[in-house]
Amino acid sequence: MPALRQPMPEQPAAERVRNFGEVALGYTEEQALRESSRCLQCKAAPCRTGCPVEVDIPAFIALIRQGQYGAAADKIKEKNSLPAICGRVCPQETQCESHCVLGKKGAPVAIGRLERFAADTQRQAGVSTPPALSRNGRRVAIVGSGPAGLTCAGDLALAGYAVTVFEALHQPGGVLVYGIPEFRLPKAIVQAEIDYIRRLGVRIETNVVIGKTLSVDDLFAEGYQAVFIGSGAGAPQFMNIPGENLNGVYSANEFLTRVNLMKAYRFPEHPTPVYIGKKAAVIGGGNVAMDAARTALRLGAETVWLVYRRSEAEMPARREEIEHAKEEGVIFKLLTNPIKINGTAQGWVDGLECLQMELGEPDASGRRSPVPVAGSNFMLSADTVIMAIGNTPNPLIPQTTPGLIVTRKGTIVVDEHGQTSRPNVYAGGDIVTGAATVISAMGAGKRAAKAIRAALGQ
């Protein structure tokens, strides 16, 4: 058994910071075989307990070891309709890999990388169209085509339901297409996964805003017998400090949507430019902040500050994303809290006034609370500011759906099966939990699909 975990080939930092090509290049066949041979094939399979969608991890790894790559991908797809996506963006280190027995004395098996290898190899060989599925005559509407909605749709389609997905934007994929940069998740990969969902018989209608174009009640009136709401959390949050209305201030949501979905990174081929100055300050410490900072560098910013009010140990971003950002030249300004954005007479950003912080007692999340250091005000030179401090659910659906109970934060209240306060209305993903991971949203989609099948019958 090889003792060392196989490293992931990557573009060199000096090269990748000048392009939007994928950073992680994927395992070669030889590397995948070496890594798969590290799996102990535990009978108890503790790794499965960390997978929100319950993939049979030892089974698909065993198939890779045997050289049956397509079969390995099919094994994953029994539980996960989006393996190429999950293999790239899911935090395996805190989920399945955190339960790997090998991780107790060394490095766990690279489950996510092997998942990506199996899915990519199958896609490159040509994914076969699933056999025609018999339909049971029941119709389900899915609101939102992000990971929760696509997963719920795929599971129901495989069970014989007629499924229609309604997407507000002009392109399906939700956060997978508007939020995650090309260099982390190529949009061709997302499109291939969506094409597979379509081949299962799922119909996707874009440019339909539920709560405006149609209401949830309209969907029932049109003959749908259940509705799953997976509309995500796409409304940006701001700090409410002076200067947030200046030119050159973005929410990370707007910034990344314009770059990713509207293809600003390919201007002038796509007529959707996005302004980026010479010095950009990104506020936040999560994966979205890392995405925004690394994107700003690729768009030509000479200096990018990552401004975070706690220390690196408290950052919620994946360790891999933090390391990639550092390698590419993002400058971390830790224990730093912005209090004002300064502007020019013409209304453009001209600097960021900050306070130095120190860590006090833990807050409700368990992280130590940042406390201002008296008299520590200083100026950070910046002409672009990107707020990446979180998103909240859009209130449109709760406001237009009578009887739907929501929390004070605007998230929809559901039970353990995804059932809302309205009969036959289910919800899952960020609209329920607030901003979370792709795989947790997928897990919610699977649970709701199972509950819908139990309620409507097979």
C-alpha cells in the first residue's frame, strides 16, 4: 500500500494567475490507480457516514482499482447526480475524508479527487444516455436549478416522476454557474452534468421567476402535485459603513455573477466588462472571499488585499483555497475590520479606513470574537472594494407564498424531511440553512425527493 497520498497536479501559481483555466488539473490514470490502492476497503466504511448523499465510497474506489472507470462513475451516480462538480468543490476534508481510517495516522484517501477522476474519465469517453424511464403520471415542480434543485430533480426523474425545473436566470446551474469561478469549476463541466439531468427526462425552464412570473400556488393550479423550493441564498449582505454607495464597491455576488455568468472575464468577446482598479480590497474570510480575491488578480488588479477581522485559524474558507490564494499573491490583512470607505470628489473609492482587532472570548459559533484595539485606525490603499461577508435568501418566494413559515433571517422552516408548513411544499439548500456547501444542498435535495416519493407514492 503506497504510504503517501498522491498530490494533485496543478497549474503553477505564476501562470494560473494570468488565466482562468482550471487550477487543479486532475489525476492521471496512474495517479488514480495509486491513490485507489491506498483504500483499505473497510467493511464498516466510516467514510460513508461523512457523505451527505451516502455515496458507496469503497465500492466506487474498488472499481477504479480494477480499471472500471465508467462503472465507478455509475456507482457514484446511484447516489450523486453531480460527481464531477462534487469532486471539485465539495469540502471532502471535513466530510467523507475526515472519517477515513487512514487519516488517523496519516493522510486520508483522496476521495474527492478519485470521484472527479471517475466522472471526468466517463465524460471524456462519452456518457451513455440512460434508458427510457417509465413515468408514474405524477408531476413535481422544482424552484431553482442549483445543486439542491438539480439533485431533487434527478432523483425524482429516476423514480418515474415528470419533473420541471424553473430557473430565474437565463442559464441553469444556480451558484454553480454564477458564483464559482471558472478556474475552480469550469462551466463546461457544469453544463455536462446538467445535460445528464436533462437526459433523465427533466425539463428546465429558464427566465421564470417564481414569486413574480408564477407563484407557488400557480404551479399547483397547473397540475403539479408537489413543489420543491431550492432557490438558494443570493441576496448580498453589506456592513452598513459609510461609503458603501461609492463607485467601485461591489457585493461579491454581483462581482462574481458579472464575471462568471455574464463572462466579463472574456471581454470584449462578451460585451459585459467589469471595472477593477489597481488595488482591490476583498472583505471576508470564506470561500466566496477567496474566489473574489483570486478573480480580481486575474482581471488585472496589481494588489489584492484580503481583509478579515479574525485570524487565519478562524477563517471558514477551505484550507486549499486559502493556500491557493496565498500562492497567487493575495495579501492577507488579518485581525482587520473596515469602518469606512473613503471616496474621491467624483464618487469613486479612494481607500479603506480600518481598525486593528484582537481576539476576545468565543462567540455563539465557537470562534473567538474580534475586539477593536483602541486608537489603531489606519488607512488601506484601495480603489475597489468587494464585500464578501455572506448572502441571505431572497424574500420573494416567502412573501408570495401564503402559509409558508420563515425564520427572522428569511430562511424557510422545514422538518427533517424538507417538508415546509405548506402541504406538499418542500425546501432545501441555502434557502433553508443559509449559505452552506454544495454537497449539503445536494443532501437536502435527496431528502426532499425521498419525502416527496413517500407522500405521492412511487
